[in-house]
Amino acid sequence: MSALQTEMLAPDAAGVARAAQVLLDGQLVAMPTETVYGLAGDATNDMACARIFEAKDRPRFNPLIVHLPDLEAVSQIAILSPAAVKLADAFWPGPLTLVLPLAKDHGLSPLVTAGLSTVAIRLPAHPVARAFLNAVGRPVAAPSANPSGRISPTTPAHVRAGLNGRIAAILDAGACQVGLESTILAPGVDGTKLLREGGIAREALEPITGPLSIETTPGKVQAPGQLSSHYAPLAAVMLNSDLSDPEAVRIGFGPSTGCDLSLSPSGNPVEAAARLFGLLHEADALASQLGKTVIHIAPIPEVGLGRAVNDRLRRAAAPRE
Ligand code: TXA
Ligand code: MG
């Protein structure tokens, strides 16, 4: 692919307007959201959607999440059941993605849905994302803005490191707050399925959905968030470490001595989620600087967002394909 000059755009009215123009031209823009940076393309444009897969070097045409500004826009491409409306009322805008049946005449590129009869939709809460989506006025497809299989980007610097020269622009709104991708749910007549752990914890969802059936097992759903090796740093990753090996780059959680970096010195899983991908980028850089080949990570409790953090860490540690 010919190298592009990747434009850096400020998160003001002029920057947002320019980003929208670039996107409507069929080019790709890295867009800030509260979870991670998204690699945004026009979801109604086949070429733009194909460019998303090309820029990420994604090996498979997995379905993409469609980003919209409001429920009115959702109702034009998908069917909202009462269960879906209940979830939308409780959690949108925010880090939740709903898999919904496609509406007739949805106009989406088949690359977005990968030929399925459903579509994954999210209304991000980030004010710059919302301004951008309103300016675009069309459904926007956006996977995380990283090369396939690598760590998700939570800062514009991460996006540049992975995709500079491969995308037209980056809308720079600083670091993402949540730091983990959205939770993905599929509401259905016989209950709601959890397809991906993410920015909203199970504990917050189940009062609304009732008991979730969990379908996040690697291999079961053929989509990137479900691949067993994903979110991988270049160095090897070992989990549940006591951090006693001085040959490793050591990442702690909670009060601990002798770690190089910490996910949360106070042991807070929400802070760990927000810092996770940034810290993995840092640990990787530190490993190559010190000539180390392994990253060791302390145990994180399986509660609240700790579950989503552990899910990402297990994939980062899984044998590489
Ligand atoms: O936080 C996020 O969700 C970020 C930001 C940029 O919004 N986006 C993101 O997109 O993580 P992506 O493309 O990396 O994740 C797509 C996931 C797939 O792993 C797949 O599980 C799910 O969305 N997905 C998409 N369409 C689906 C469908 N029709 N049925 C089931 N799962 C679907
Ligand atoms: Mg991703």
C-alpha cells in the first residue's frame, strides 16, 4: 500500500469537521472513544470497509462494530426489541455493544456484518466521538485502531506507532478513560448472551438483563475479541506471577515491592482496566530496551472489571498463532 501522510487533527470544531470530510471521502480516521481508539470508516462504503481490514492487516473478515450517535440512527439499521431498549436506556451512550437483528434497507456494506443477519452497534459516550458521529451523519464502522493481534490503542501515540502512514488522519483527544473495549451483549427472546467481557462489568448488567449466558470462550465465536491469541505484546507474557524473577519485566497489582510497573498500586480493578493496554505497550518498550524477553504479571482478582482485564491478559499470554 502507498504510504499516506497521517494528519493529526485537534478535537475542536475544525478538527471534527475535517475528520468527517476525510471519512465521507472513503478514507480512514482514528477516532477517540471512552474505551479505546477506533479505526473509523464509512460503514456504507465497501471500499472504506475493505481499507479497515487492509490497514489492520486483519487476516479474516470478521464483523465490525457500527458506531452511531443516537437511537433514531439505530432504528434505521437494526430492530430494537424491548429487551434491547431496556439495555439502551440503562447503558447508552457508553461502553456497551448490542448485537441486534438487521433492519430492512439498512444500507451497510456486507463487510461490516460479514454476511450475518445481525449487526453489532454501539453509541459511544466520548464527546468528541459523538461530535464526529453527528458530523458524519452515517453509520461508522470502527474496530480498535491497532494492527491485528496487537495491543489495543488507548492514546494517539499508540495509534501512530501501529498505523502511521496507513490511515488518513487521527482525531487526537488524548488518552481513553475506560481503556478496555466495550462489553458485547446479544439480547434475545430467551435471555441475553455475553459475547465479550468489557468496559461494563457483569455485576452492573445482570440487574437489568437477568442471568447472562456466557459465550466468550475462545474458538466458540469466530471474532477477534474471541481469538485465543490476541492483544499480544512482542515479549512473552506470564500471568499470576509472584514477581520474583529479576530477568522479567514485572507488572504488579496492589501493594507490591519489586515490580517495574503497576496496573494499580491501590489494587483497584477499574484503574487496572484503564491502564492495561498502555502498560502493556510500556512493558514491551521496557523489555526491548533492557533486552528482556518476558513480562510477568501479578494475579488480578476475578471481580468486576477484573474479569475483563484477566480475559485480555489470558489472550495476551496465549500461545501465538
Ligand atoms: O470498545 C469497542 O467496542 C471498540 C471501540 C473502537 O468502539 N471497538 C471494537 O471493535 O472493539 P472490534 O471490531 O475490535 O470488535 C468487534 C467485535 C468482534 O470481536 C465480534 O465479537 C463482535 O464485535 N461482533 C461484531 N458483529 C457481530 C455480530 N453480528 N455478531 C456477534 N458479534 C459481533
Ligand atoms: Mg480489537
